[in-house]
Amino acid sequence: MNMNNLFEHMLTVFLGYFAIMNPVANTAAFIGLASAEPQAERNRIALRAVTIAFVIILAFALLGKVIFHMFGITLPALRITGGILVFQVGYHMLQGYSSNLQKSHEESDVDISISPLATPLLAGPGTIATTMNFAAQPGNGEIFATISMFALLCAITYTFFKYSENIVNFFGQRGLKIITRMMGLILAVMGTQMFLHGIGGAIDAYLGK
């Protein structure tokens, strides 16, 4: 692959990841989930989330087909499960701050940096499917482009998460609650869409399409 083609491929990968991860939208979700934490802890949560997401995508970029085959996992099953998880997060956010996912980690056993932030929000079924699609193309250049562009998106997302306090100050608590509920609706719809894609894929696989 020449340099022009590699650059075009990297741009395609970057735009694909950006559309799926959407750092702006995920920042609103991050604020809703981690707003009860002090700034230093929010930074640690953000760093853990993007690091775990990167490790997950790196593993699937290099070993995706082997992992799926080893555990007997299908992409429709992954989408169905991810859709349920994303819908649950969205539903809780629609309720305001009543969800256990939105409590301080000292009050809950849930580590939000792992779930729902790292997966399925950052490294969800759509991201994994995109990674396997890009990395499956022949040549080491494609794998390098896939991994490097996802690393760039992780860095951008971390920056958005780190300065989420400024967003909170800009919108205020009332505005934050409105954003949280709006994002909850969007995430619930995204979860439903993931679930429907998973069901459709499972039906197509069963019918041999």
C-alpha cells in the first residue's frame, strides 16, 4: 500500500471511529455517570475507561477472529448483549440520578470506567465490528492504521472527559440534568438499534443468508 492509499485508509478509519464513538455525545454520558466524583477521580475514571477500551480494541484488531472462535461468540450475540446494556444505561439516565450506575463508586460496586464507559459505550459491538472489518483487510498497514486511529480517538475522548467540568459549569446543574435525560433517550434508542441489528443478524445467520 502506497502512502496516499494509506493516508486515505487512515482517514476512513478515523471518520468511521469518530462517528461511532462520538466524543461529544459520550462526554455528556460521562458527565451524567461521573458527576458525583471529584475532579481527580473523574480524571482517573476517564483514563481507565479509554485505556481499557484501547486494550479491548487492540485485542480484537489483532486476535478478533481467534477470540470469537475460541469462545463460540457471534457478532449478533455481541450486538444483542451490548444493546441491552446500552438501553439499561439510557433508561437509568432518563430517570435522572437515581441509577446505581450514577452513584459515587464508594456507594456502588459498579466500576463505571469498565462498564458502561469502556464497554459498551467506547468499545461496544459497533466499534468491535468496525475494528474487525478494517483490520481484516490484507496487509500490516491496515492493522497499523486501525490501531493508531483508535488510539487517536481515545486521546481525543480522554481530553473531552478530562475537561467535562467546564461543560458542567457552562450548562449548570439544571442544564446538566436536561442533557443527561436527552442523552439517556439517545442511548436508549442506540441500545434498541443495536439489539435489533443483533436480532436481524441472528435471523439471517439462521436462515443462511
